[in-house]
Amino acid sequence: MYKQFSGFLHRRNPFFILSIIVLLNAASFVTAEEAVQFMFGSSSKLKITERSNVSVYENGAFKGLTYNESRAVLDYMWYENGYSQYSGNYYVYEASKKDTRLIANPVDLNEFCDIEISDRGVYRMPEDSLVPVLRSFPVFPDKELIPGDKWRDYGERIVDPDNNGKYTRVKFYCEYRYDGLQDGRTGLKHVITAQYAMRYKPGDTAMADPDLKQISGRHVVNIYIDEEDRSSIFIRDKLDEQYIYINGRTLKHTGFILTWYNDVLGIDRTLVAEDTKKSIEQKQIVDVELIDKTEGLTLSIKKLHFVPDSAELLFEENGRIRSIYEMLKELDVKKILVVGHTADVGTKESQYSLSRLRALTVIDKLTELGMAPSIFLYEGRGGDEPLADNSTDEGRAENRRVELILLDD
């Protein structure tokens, strides 16, 4: 699809369009006479990655550091009336390290989301959605820009300062300035600086922590848009926020949030599915089924034998795990979500805990064989997704499984 901008014909770039209104010279330096217009656009897949490094102070005393990460690879669905829709799963997890080494990350939140993004970057989505936490940012003006131009627009953040599942939606008003094209470490970048204040009091929004009395704070943001690969956006957000609770307790967050927007191809599901089926047959891996789910191609490992009511895998499973390891190495998958499932027996809490530990056990076995721990996410879904009737021994055995979901990256 093509769009016309001020006499120049531009192919609609994946996810992000930068229309150069005046031709750049060979040196590619922006001058005061040159103007650019930024627009969001359609894509086959949109990858959003966010990493935060925040110091937390409680009642004035240092409480600790938090390292959180979220990722999503969203499918482009359609474009209509100036909006593109994207759909997919959003994963939020604490970025974990051991002895400075990255390890597998437990998923804290896994939510399917539908997002509509306008050409200017304005979001439309269900009000009860928890992700993404930053919305309608950046928003671009519907005009050409030259270095020094400023504009303002609204954005939203979803905050959970106590990390206890009590979310608050905060609307903010942001001021932007286009600083022009600058030479960065990885090439020429269009630079936008932005800043906004966080202000909240009870009654501002329906999604709110009832114990929260006030939010105040400031964000100073640098936005870098790659000149050559215009689908690539990097955002560095320096934050300083204070939260005051009804009981007088205070929290202060200082640090930074890094966000990347990239257009990605994703895995070729048809090709990977064919290779996986061939590998299962050639290696004669029993009780492993390949399922094409919305979340991703899924290897369902059935009838895994654990010590009863334990996450300890029996020795007899080592051969099957090794065959699965060899198959995964051949596929060269970049990110895998490992999901544990149990039969619906016992309490929900015990099911979630056991299924999560069993997922981690499978990861431990695969990493002992040579896979990098950092490619794994994991979660436990207990008995929430049964395949068979839990009232029979056969049904419960089928429901006890571990799934490896091959994620786009």
C-alpha cells in the first residue's frame, strides 16, 4: 500500500512511517529548511519490549531495587479510518539474574490484548486492560516538523507501585520537542525530547487503588527514531515519582524505563511446524503433540512422570527430554514460554504452585543439556485448562502435562 505525502510517493513502512518532505543531501544532515512528518502505520508484527530499573524508598528509607521487563509480539490485524489494530499476548515478568547471569523468568502477568493505534499514535483499547502500561506515547502532530518545533498531547500510564495487583490509570499531558537528526552510536537518529508530570487524586479514574491518596512526579524522556530503519524506536524515560497512601505511608520511585518498538517477521509457523513434525517422527519422541495455538506453536509433552505431588522428574524421562532438547536446538527458537499444567485436584493455590515448579524443572533439564536459561519464560496454570475429564485416572493423567510455546521474537 502506498501513501502520498507532499508530492513524494512512499511505501507504507512496517509499523512506522517517516515522510521526508524535502530531499536530504548526501550528508543526510537535517537543516532548518527541511521538514519531517512522523506517523504510525501498519505492520505484519509489532514487537514492544520494556525494561525498568527502579529504586524504591518507603517512608524515606531505601527499600530495594526492582528490575521488571515486559514483551509482546503483536499481530497486525487491519487498518481502517486512520487506525491500525494489533492483537497478541503481553508478558510481564521480573528480570532475574543469578551471579550476574540471566536466568529463566517467571511470568507475573500474561494478558491477551487488542490495541488500536492511530496514525498519530493515539491508543484505543478496553478500559480494563492492564497492558501495555504506557499508552498514547509518543503522539505525533498532524503536521510537518522542523528542529525546535514543539507540541503537546495526552498519554496514559498504568501504575502498580506496590506490585500487589492494585492498578491505577493516570492520564498525563506531555510536551514534546523535535530536536532534529543527530549522529548516534548506531547511526543517524531523529531525536524527540519530552517531559510530563504525574498527577493523581481519588476520583480521577475508575481504575484506581482505593488506598492511594495522591501521585506526583516528573518524567524526562528521550525518543530516538532510526533514520535508516524507521520501524525502530528507542525510548529512555527518567522518572521520579512519589505515592502517598491514605494511611500516611509514602513510596518513592526513581530510575529509568527503556522501551523498544521494532517491526519483526516472527517465526514461519508453517515451516517450523513441518520441521518439528519431521523431527518428532525421526527421533521417535513419544507422547509429544504439536498444536498451533493463537499464542504460538506449542509442543505439548504429555504423561510426564514426576514423583507424586512433587516437581521432581523421574529418571526415565531423561531420554525424552534430551530428544526434545536436540529438536529445539535444530529449530533455533529465540524465546520459549514453558507452561505447567496439573489435574484439577487439591486447592487452586497448590495446583498453580506445583504446575509452575514442574515447568521450571523442565527448563532446568533443558539448560543442563546446553540451552540458554535467558530464552525461557515460565508459568503455571494449574488445572485451569484441562484436556480430559478429571473424574478418571486416564483423564487426570492426560491433564498433567508441560507445554513449550514457541514465541515470536
